[in-house]
Amino acid sequence: MPGKLKVRILAGRDLPVMDRSTDLTDAFVEVKFGSETVKTDVFKKSLNPHWNSEWFIFEVEDNVLQDEPLEIRVLDYDTYSAHDAIGKVYVDLNPLLSKETPNMISGWFPIYDTMHGIRGELNIIVRVELFTDVNKFRQSSCGVQFFSTAEVPSGYRLQIIHGFVEELVVNDDPEYKWIDKIRTPRASNEARQRLFSRLSGELQRKIGVKVLDLGGNAIIGYYQCFDLEGESGIVARGIGTVVNIAKILQQPPSPQGVSPLLKDSPVPEDTLAPSSPPVQPVRSTTSPVKMVPPSQTNRRSSDSDISTNTPPKGSSLTGSSGSGSGIGSGGKSVSKLSAQQPSIDLMEYPFFTMTSFPVGFISHLGGVVSAKSVKLLDKIHNPEEPETRDVWWLEIRTEIRSHMRAMGCHAVLGYTEQTSICDEIIVLSASGTAARVQVTSDTIPSVKSSTQPLVPSMDRLQLDKDRDKRLFVDVNLANQVSQNRLSYEQGDEASPTFQCSLCHIPYISTSLPFPVNLSSCAICRKKKVPDVLFTTIDLPTEIQTHGKGSLIQARVCKGKLKAKGELSAKEVSDSLPFLEYELHNQLMNKLKLRGMNGLFGLRIQISVGDTYLIGIATATAVFLSALPPPLIPKVSGPVTSDRECNQLNDLQRKITETVQRNKEIHELNNLVSGDNSTFGR
């Protein structure tokens, strides 16, 4: 699919002084795309030049448009010596390749120099024209949208979730080539910066091809990382969740006034396209979302082995999401996704990189699952090929999947992957939250149909008669209708059992996968819940909490010998379990000191140095009403004298006072201490 790239250089402003004799600059611009370079005229003696150049046209393939960045270089003209570099502008062309977005971008771009920083601005116009949308060999993935947001972006509705996708690209590091010893630091920095831009485009193109193969059109929760492996090269990694999304089209307001249903909504609801069938409103954790009919996409079957220990197969995932304000909390109604939705059991790795999910999508939360591995970069037989690194990450993901199944779950939410590199040692780590999600449309009741309308409708003729009357809004009546609508959506099943079901254990209480203290749910008194709950996702709206949240961070430093090779890797590998245990112990103690029992948004970062191994864990602590309140930590130890006894008593008193003070700060004073006390908002 060939295309045209058109570039026009208009003007510059606030350029630096390059000629000390005149305190001015003789600036011109080089425009480079791929191997082709064009130049503007020299605008002499000005710090605010105006070139107003003609259109520079580059005819290239669309895969080149995705891989290569547009490189614009501003220089100062010298007659008898080399031109002095002022700075560069890199333009990523991928946002211009989508049919839904304008194919032109213009404005003032900062001119950046790797040695001096920002050095003025450049006014340019960039336009991309694709000749056709036919892609015979599918070498490119134009039109696939990438979102790094943790949920469905605002203005879009979710149709299908296809699952996890990943890719990595390997290249030599310019700073480890022989030419780096003789070239200038600026040239070395620009070579690496150019490589980063190219690897990013190539990575997105390859991931986009996988998205198209799965029948998707977008990536949500996209994470991109660069691993600087030294002499082994640079690795660009990307992971995300493949979905089908569609824009929510807004119709112009009706001349006869606002629909009663929309008028009485707590927040405005977007309108579906005219071709979409009418559906009932949906309460979501984010923005209201309505689903569309099934799209013509094929179902995907995994080529990998499916474990016999997986939960019973379902036919579809359900749920809808958006971004923005929510419509209350605790609703159980969830719109169904497309009937083309693949079964979660057919996904080789049922991982979701999103951290915020629609109401009703999550059935049970199991807890955090993680896996780590220590490797040696100098053991890679062919550093220029990605096969070895693919095998490494495959081992990590397989271990995560086995932990997930051991907890009686069939999905991992809030999934992330990280690395830490020191010399020839690389630590690969992955984490997420094991959970059970609604995998069949039958298990989640959609908004119940009723012959009685939510809001009394008016006859069309009566509307025609009354449309010219003065508008009168009864705020109290509107609020009452909104509350009735929420109650209607909740139905009879909107009981504390639904709100607390996410905290119920997904595994069998008589066959625990790990040591855990269980107690009856403090809300429904029917199911079992753990004493604490750690997750890597955002706090779901339907989970009932009490009081305010609090930031918690744990930090652990462990010394290590300054060794090399396998000896150093073995020491790091042996120290990692103890470091994680100490991080977990700190989080538990700090959680108890705050009088809370749940952690959300947990992020653990491991850093390896020459002489230290450092771990940092950060999360948001909350009090979950379904879980029992934590007991006040007790100080114990051998006492040989009255002085030591007094010290222990004094320490215990300080701990009790600290817990009480934290409860006052986080509004947890009205809670009753005990194992199975009942709490509410």
C-alpha cells in the first residue's frame, strides 16, 4: 500500500545565537525520511526565520511510514566549515495512518538538541496520503490504534476482547559499535535516539499485524519498554490487550427536547450510531457504554495445549467500559459483548494488561501472582535474534499461568512485565492479579426487560403541542427518577452479596493453594474471605469499602558480592525470594498499622546493582468491608528483666496509639474490632 508523505517547513522562532559576530543565525532545515534528504533555503541573519517552503514529497510504502520517523534537522549555515547543528524534530507518523483520524498535523514543534536541550521551535505541516487500503501481504498494520490507558478510552465502546499480545524487536546498540569511539557525543546520542524511534515504530507495526490476524482493531493497556543490554544490543518490548472498539457517535439534539431517559440520567449518556439497535442503559465503572451487534470476525483458536485443569469453558466474555464519570456503584447489570467473543479458555495466555474493568466483568479476585527469573546475557548464542529472549518470556508467562490455575482462577488482570539489567545479569519479572471473570453471557444478567418504561413517555402528538411551552425542571423529581433508575438497574439482586462476591475466595476452602487465614464474609456471612487481599488492579467500583485510602510503600536493600558471571547470577537468584518476603512482610505490617486489609494497584520494582539488590513495592491501602479487620500487632519476645518488660509494654502502647491515630485519619474509628464484624459505608 504505497503512500505519499508531504512536508512543508513554514517558520522558526526563538533560535539560539550561532554567529557571535552578529548575534544572529543563518538557519536552514534538512528534512530526512528514510534514505532521502531535502533542504530548505538559508534564511540569513535572523533568530525567527520564515522559510515558507514548498511541499517536500516522499513516495514510500506504508510499512516504511510505520517504521521510520520523520527527521527534521535545523542547522546554522557556514561557508567555509561544517554546518553547526541547532537541533532536531522527530515526528511519529503512526497517528496519521488511521482512517478515523485526520491525515495532517501542523503546529509548533520544539527543537531538541541532545547536548543543549530545547533550542527554539519549528512550525511545520505534515500530511500523509495513502493510495488504497488494500494490503495484499499484510506487512503493515495501518489503522490499528494503540492506547496506553488502563481502560477503554473516552468516546469509544468495547465490542470484543481478543486477549493478550506481545512482541519484541532486537537491534545493535550504536553506543557499543567501533565507530562510537571516533564520533562526537552528539552524533552518538542522535544515532541512539534515531534507533529508539525506529524500533518503536517497527514494534507497533508488528504488534498491529498480530492484532489484525486476531480480528481486532485496537490495543488497550499498551506498555512499551526498552532493555539496554549493553553489548548484546537493545530490545524493544511491547505488550497489550487486543480488543475491538468503535466510536460512540453523538446525534444532534432533537428539536423536540431531550429524551426523558437521557434527561433523567445522573450523567449524560452517549448516543449510538443510527444503525445500532436500541439497547438498555448500562451502569459502568467508568463511562456509560452500549454494545453493538456482532461484527464479522472469526474466532481464534490457540495452537498451544489447553490444560485439563482449566475451569469449564464459556462462550463469551461480557462487559463494557469507557472512560470518564461513572453512574453510581454496585450495579450488577452488564451489557453483553459481541457473540463473536472468543472463549477465555481458547486463549493461550488469558492475560489482561488493563487495570480498570466494567462492572460485573470480575467475578472473584484471587490475589497477586508473580514470577521472576535471572538470566545471563552473555549466554545468548545469537544476540541479534529474538528467539532466546522469546523463550525466556515464555517461561515467565507459563509460570504465571500455572500460579493462576493453582488459585482456581482462569484470568490474570493488571498484567505487567519488567526487567532489571546490571552488566551481564538480567532479572525478568512479571506480575498480575489472578481472578475469575464472567466468561458466559448466561452467568451475567443483562439489564432486565420490563414492559413498564423507566420514565413515563409522552405521546408524540402531545410533544408537538407542548414543545413551545416554557421549560420547567423539577430538580427533586429528577433526582428521585435517577435514584429509581439506579434501583431498577440493580433489581432485586443488588444486595451486599453481589458487592462482596469479588472478595470471596475463588479456590476451595478445604484445599488451599497456600497458607491463608479464612473467615466468613462480614457482609453476606455465607462465603469465605481471606484476611488480606493484594491486587495489581484499580479498586473496582462494586467492592464495598470504608473510610479513606492511603499510600503504602515498602523498601528493602540487600547487599551482594561484587562478582561476575554465574556466581553473581546465582547470588541474585538466591536473594530474590527473601527480598520478596521482606517486602511482603513490610506491606503486611504497614497495612495493619493503618487498620486496613486490602492493597490495590500494587507495583513491585526490582533493581540490581554491583553491590546491592533493591526492591520497592508501592500500593494503595483500603479497608474492605467484606474482610475482617486486622488485629493490632502484638510485640513479643523473651523478657529477662523488668526493664525489658517495660520497654516492650511501652512499644506496644506506641503501636496501639499509632493504629488509633491512623484510624482517625482514615475515618475508621466506628469499626468494631473483631474477626467477623459487619461494616458498611
